[in-house]
Amino acid sequence: MTQKLDLKTLKRLNKELEETKPISAIGFEVKINTVFKESKVDKVIFDYFCLFEDASRNGDIDEDFIRGMGGILHTLILREFSDVPSIPTQRDLKKVIQIATVLYDTGIMEAVMAEFDELELKKVYNKLEKNSKRVGAILGEFALSSTLSEGAEKSDNSQELEGTGEGAPSDTIKDK
């Protein structure tokens, strides 16, 4: 027999989703969530994609940015599912990258991420995978524009050599 869903039951169920446990991260106590609420998983994914979109729109996507995207994702996970301080709640790419770098360099990011339940982390990764088509398109656009700009640079250099400018092969031939 099923029981009737009431406000008291909803509050109890929600409280169960707020459970935290203390862990040690390189000698510092950090509280982490034992369960990842779907609404917070959605916030992580949404903010991640928004930061990516903002970077794309502002022309901030380069190889360093792409390499740092995992650190940005983990920083957003720490923001939502731990009490690690100083992680900005607003979507400010430069601030998120700065704190991500500090967390990564100090070992705090790795230490805290290792303590999360693998099944809970999979909630984030699976949702990210399902929604990553747009990120893939942006990365594809970056790769294409990078290749085209490199090709243009090589083309510009070869034109200098083929022209009549200084150091061109035709000058060397004329001198002989």
C-alpha cells in the first residue's frame, strides 16, 4: 500500500537530499554532499555551458581554455556539492578560472573530487554528455577557425617568399 504524499513527507525527503559528511582534503576539513540533487546537477551543467558560450561569444576560446574546461567543471561541482570557499556563484569566467587554477595547483580539487561517490559524479557526467552537442559544435568551430588562420599565416609567408621582396628566390636567381 502506498502512502499519501504530503508536505511533511516532501520536507523529509528533501532533507535527506541535503545530507553532508566531513572529509579531509590535504589536511583541511571540507563538507561534501552525499547525494547530488538533480536541481544542483542542472545548475552545474547550465553554468558550465553558459561559461563556454560566453567564452565563445567573446573569442576567449583557445587551447588553454579548452585544456582548463575539466577544471572549470570540477570547480562548479565543488561549488554546488561542497563548502569549499571562494568559488564565485556568478558566471564570471575569469574568476572561475582563477579559483579553478588555485584549487588544482594546491591539490584541493583532486582531494575533494576523490571523496565524492562515483555514482553521484556520474549524474553530472551523464547529463553533460547528453547535453554536450552545443559544446562539440563550438569546439568544432574553434578547430576549423584555428586551422584556417594557421593556413592563412602559412599562405601569407609563402607569398612573401614568392614575391619580389627581399630574400625572395627570384632575387637570388637574378643576382647570379
